[in-house]
Amino acid sequence: MKELKTIISDKEVKRRTNIRTSNHHKKKRRNEKGLTKREQEKLEKLNIVKQLKDKGYKQKEIAKEIGVSIRMVKVYYKEVKKQNLQ
């Protein structure tokens, strides 16, 4: 049986294949809310920081509670304000 000749180059065939497979893998990595594992963990930490802040915890206490540095708690504070989770 003769092989068909393609009009597109081998390079283009590889590019199209990579696009299809990468999209498939991206969908596979996301949860039901469309978030990656890292995004979900960040959202959970932001919610914990917000709850502890509302309870009256200080930044140092929050950092110790969730196991991050005080600097990260400050970053989380900014994210909470940015996303209007307050």
C-alpha cells in the first residue's frame, strides 16, 4: 500500500500533536472547580488566614498556626484584600 504524502511539514504535524496533547493534560490537572492543585491550596490558605484574622489573631500567631513565615501572611493579607474575601 502506498503512503500518502502530506501537504504540511513534519514540523507542523508535531506542533499540532503537541497542542492536542498539552490541552488534554491541562484539563486532566484541574479539579471540578477548574483549579490546579497549587491554586486550590492557595485558596484554602487564604480562607484560613481570613478566618483567623476575623477571630483576632495577630500575623505572628497566624504564621505559626498555618506553618508559614510572617512575610507570607502579609502576602496573604494583600491577596485577601485584592480578592475581596473580607
